[in-house]
Amino acid sequence: QVQLVESGGGLVQAGGSLRLSCAASGRTFSRYAMGWFRQAPGKEREFVARINWSGDSTYYADSVQGRFTISRDNAKNMVYLQIDSLKSEDTAVYYCNAVRGPENYWGQGTQVTVSS
């Protein structure tokens, strides 16, 4: 089983940057594909970015391509989401996700609020 704890959210002005972190428990962290999702008020949770187990393959939602960067450090059991050029529409709760076959784990989320 994997437990995920997000951090790094906060209130930031439009155009600013944030770095979200996700700390994962478990010795098999490196076997999981990791991802970030977000949920804005009144909307469904949506995919943001994912990274494969080794970190050499990434994929982004069109809405964040070029502004968000996902990375991982398997030695530290950490996943990161660097968010640049923040927009008001990026306001949401951001969730970390771990997937391996039928296994699917979620963190509790971290709030990102962008002020215009």
C-alpha cells in the first residue's frame, strides 16, 4: 500500500510560481506511475500530469502544457509539480496519484489559489 501526502499549495498572484510536493510511503514507490490531478470548485477532478516509474516519460494536459513540469526522485520517494505562469483558472485542490496495475492511491490534496 502507498500513502501520499501533498504539500506546497498556497495563495499566489497570477503569473507567479509554486512547487507542489508529494511524499510517498512504501519501499516500492519506484514501481508506481505517478500523477497529479486537480479539482476546481463545482467541477470534476481532472488530469494534470503524469510521469512513469523511471521518470523518463511525462505527459501533460493541454491546458498546462509548457507551464507545468512533473518530476520525481525515487531515492526520496517524492514527486513534484512545478507550476509556472499561474492563471486564475489553475485555482483548485491538487491531488497526487499513484498507479500500478489495479492499484490506485490518492493523497488528501493541497489547495492552490491564484489571485488576479
